[in-house]
Amino acid sequence: MDQQTAFRRAEKQYKVRDGLLDLSTVIDLSVTSRTEGVHELCLTYELCSPSALPFQLFTRTRPRAFTIDGHPGLIIIPNPFTDEAQRWLARKCLCDCTRPPNRTNLDPFFELPSTSLFTLASEANDTTRPQCLIDSRILSDSFDSTVTKPKDTFYSQSASPQALLDRLRWCTLGWQYNWTSKLYDLGVSEFDPELNELMQAIAVAITNPTRAAANSCSDNTYDGTQYESHAGIINYYDERATMAGHVDKTEENMDAPLISFNIGLDCVYLIGGTTRDTVPTPVLLRSGDVLAMCGESRLAYHGVPKILANTSPAYLTDLDAGNNDVVAGKYPQWQYFAPYLSTHRVNCNARKCL
């Protein structure tokens, strides 16, 4: 007898090799006219760019938005961003947010410098610059003895910035999350102000939407003007990475939406119910898509069983795509971002804790 939960069976269904992958039952919001159970939402409030940004963040002030039967409170906005905005978000997630005092999965094991790994890895390609190695903590007095030492000997020796960048899996923003205790007990850093303004703009825009066909039935009653990003996590997925089904429930405030955006490769996203026994719905998330878990969906199991290779858009993967962006001079040349985004998905999520 099959003892696996419905969520686990769905995860296994989409973890197969690309040649065996069947996406025919995955909801693709780019072809909603052929999708049953998907409902378009009318946003009551405009999606407004933060005034301080020197470029346009969104392509329109009232983008299309959708919800899905069986998942009340789930709101998806297919890519509302300009191409330049997506490149800006990639730069922030790879360069700005991975620096101390924010923590990454590598911090317990390496003496990470104040300069981001991505910046150091790009500089390593410049033969006129001195090459650097980053020291391991494991054999030094700075190693936390309560942390389990990895069996992989990679972590007990010095490593190049590029080698560490290849193993970057997550970083935490604002309130620092402890993956062992499942609490925000590792201190507080400032949540990136520009990302916070972006999340606040999304929270306002998705307040009290109405269904286009019925002009009723709000899928999110939370007042977005009260939203503030206290904590966040940026996940870095390579083509083989997955995220097991889970529920985000550490926060005291479970009324405010959990908001996220995606940059880079497409993925299959599973959204279920309040137990693993609910059959989840598979959704295709593309670069730039915004997803908000509001209301009942805030306590739903969700996960990512599959990253889809070769799906990043050209405005991210072309080597010279970002050379003329307003902020280009503050970051490494785009030729270093393009290969990374060709083979990775970056997901940034934020939540209000109190």
C-alpha cells in the first residue's frame, strides 16, 4: 500500500529527468484562456513604483493578476516588471543582499568578507587583480562548536569566491532566521530599504482585489498600507535544486501576506492545503512572476520540485543586456550576471513578523 502523502507523490512526479517530464497538467498563466479553475482578478489599487528609483519598475500600474480554485488567498501577478527592473533585482539579490550582516548558508563555515561573493568572483576574471581565497572557519577558533561539521572536506579548506558562489543556497534578510531552532533568534539587520518599498507596493496593490467575472469575492482583505518587510529569504536554485514542501509559520503575524518574486529560470511550483494529504496544484512560475500567499493560503504547504533548464529570458542571459542600465556602474559588468542567470533561479520572499 502506498503510504506517501499526496504532496509527496506530486513532488516525485515532477522530479523526473527533463526528457520524461510531463507539463501538460501544470497551470501556465500565459495561456489562461485554456485553463479551468483559474480566475482573473481586478486589482483595486495601483502598483506604484517607489519614487526614489531612477528607472521604471513596472510595465503597467494595474497588471493582470490571478487566483486558482481551491487556494483562497493565493494571488499571482505574471511578470509586472520591466526588463531593467528584473536585472536590478538580480543585482540586488546577488550583490547587495548577500553581504554582512545578512547571513548565508556559507557563513558558519567560511570567513566571508564584506564584499559579495558575486563581486569577488567577477573580479577574479580580471587577471590584473590579485587572486584571493576565503578561509574556512572549521579549523579555527571562530567556528561555532554547536554547528555540525559537514562531511564534505570542501568546507574545511580555503576556497575561491567562484567555488563558494557555486554553493550559495540562501541568504536571510532583516530578522535573521535560525534554520535549527526555526526561530528569528540570530539578531536583526536592516531589511534592504528598496526591496521593502517594492514589497510594500505589491502589498498595497493586492489589497481587496475583485474577481473580474463576478466583481466580488475578495481574495485578500489585509490592509497593504500596514505591511512592512521584517524578514526575508533569498533562495538560489541551480538546475538540479528543489525545495521540499513546507509551511512558513514562524511569524506571529499570519494575517499579512507572504510575498515573493522570481528571477531567472522557470520552475514548477506546488501549492497544496493545510496538510500534506491535500493534492497540490502545479503552477509554472516564470522570471518576474510575483506570488502572494494571503488569507487561507498563508498556511498552505508549498514547494518547488523542478527547475526548468534553458528557460531564462534573453534580457537576462544576453551578455550585454544590462550594460546601459541606470545602475550598471555600481555593479560588475552584465557579462558576469548573464551566465549565472542562464543556469539559476533566484527567489526572494518577504514577510511581516509582528
